[in-house]
Amino acid sequence: MKLFTERRSPSATMLVGFSIILAVALLQVSVFGGIFGMGEYPGGTLKAVFRISEPNSDAPAREYTIKVEPTGDSYDVTEKVSSPGRDREDVSTAFGASGGASAGGSRYDEGGSPSMDLSPLSTIDDRNIELKPNDRILLPDGGRLVTQEKDNIAGVDVVMGTFTHSNYPNQRARMAFADRETRDLLLFPSFFELLEDGGVETRIELIEFNYQS
């Protein structure tokens, strides 16, 4: 893959091309895979745009865009993080200890509550579990997923669900599950909310999706 970097202004838009699989600690994204999911990229052109926000804070919402475009026998992969009101040096595309919080420009406090462990959800893909509305799925290590209604997010058909973990009684996650092929294309779920004590700490929502094989 071609690697390039483009900086436009001292404000908050960065374009970074990369060929690595991103590990996003905020969402324990190893559950959801990397840019190309857990398998091999199936080919074609992809554009996905996510809005990232913390409703309980004053921070403005950010947008994360990923594009994959074929060029001969390889692909150009570009990432764009738009974070209004933040200086360029405060917007990071290095998904380190702060994970998605760093990418979106949100804060990471090591002294705060640990984020819920989402790793039990990997069982869904590992065992090819078909998700249907109004179902209850017991997962390893104290995880449980309760699915609700069907919905459509940015043109993607999904099943909504609520995930809980016995080790995190004050947290729960609301999320949307697309079909397996679409999930493998997305760095984040189509919709994700991390709630703590009833309040929404983090929200990530797919606002644009286009894939052509």
C-alpha cells in the first residue's frame, strides 16, 4: 500500500495513508478486527465515515473517515480525522494507549474507570453466530448480549443490541451489528454507545458508507 501524509492547516484535519492494522484500545477493537476486519480485504473501493462524540462533555463531535482505493495490484488507504477546535498537534492518528480517544481527540484518563471489556463479543464471529432480533446470547467470561430491533444506519441493515459484562456492573454498551461481511470492512461498529451509570460516555456512529466490490 502507498504511504503518504498530507497536512492542510494548523487546525484539525489530517490525512494519513497507512498500511497497518489499527488497534483501538477504547473499543477493544481487536474484537471487531482492523481496517480489513480479521480476514483478507475482499477488494474493491470503500469509504466509511464515523462521527465520534462524548455527549457528557463540551468537546465538539469529530469525524473519522477511511477510504480504500485499488491502485493496480495494491491499495491506497487514507485516514482523515476532523476535530474542530483542536490544534493539529493535539489530533493524533497514532492509536496508542488512548486508542480511539486519541484518534478522535477525546481525553484518556488513566485514573478513571476502565472501559468495559468487549472481548467476549469475539465469540460471535469466531462461532459464526447469526444475530437475530429479540434474542439473548450468553458469552464467555460474564458477557451477555441482548438483541433488539432491526434498523438501518447509513444504508447498512443492522440488528441493535445491548452488551453487558458481569465485571462492569455500572457500564453497558449499545451497538449495532451489520452482517458479517460488512462488519469485516468497518473499523468501528455501525453504532456504538458506552454508557456508565446511565450516562453516555462515548458515542460512535456510521454516517456514510459506500462499498463497491
